Amino acid sequence: MTAVVAVDYPGVTTVAPRAVRRIVAQAAREVAGVGADVHVDARMFADRAALEVRLPITYPAPVDRVADACRAHLVRRTGELTGLAVTAVDIVVTELTTETVAGRRIR
């Protein structure tokens, strides 16, 4: 069996901006203290992205720590999942929420 080398199949992989926005929103929800209603805007370049993330933070989590943890997590996860380098992550805290995500009701 022979190994297939990437050079044998040249080409470009493109990740759609909508896919990047959805990946980033889901990654933000993975961070403890981030609420469910996350909105993302991504400015795409050839091999990099700049992100603006609007997120709720659950009270009484410390806003600065959650935002810093979220920023670091987004840079790492976006790179892992898309192959894009993240050049900037601007975070806007839209609300402090005490709501928890309601699960499905079992009868």
C-alpha cells in the first residue's frame, strides 16, 4: 500500500463564511459562563479570519475572565476545525443572564 501525499492532489479548500460563523458560535457555547444566544460576524481573508462575537454571560460569572477564556478558546478551536488563523477576536457582552438552557421535557 502506498501513501497518498497532498502534493499529488493540488487544490484549495475553502470554508464558507456561514460555516465559520456557526463553528465559532458553537465553540463559544463550549466555554463555561457563556449563555446560549451567541451571534458571530466573521471577516474572511484567504487563510485567516477576524471575528466579532456578541455573547451573553451567565451571572455571577466574572465577565473579564469569561471573555478572556472565550477569546483563547475561539482562536484554538477555529484553527483546529477550519484551518484558518484567527487574527482578531472582538467580544461584545450583550447581557448578563441568569437563564439556563431548558432541556427537552420527558413525560
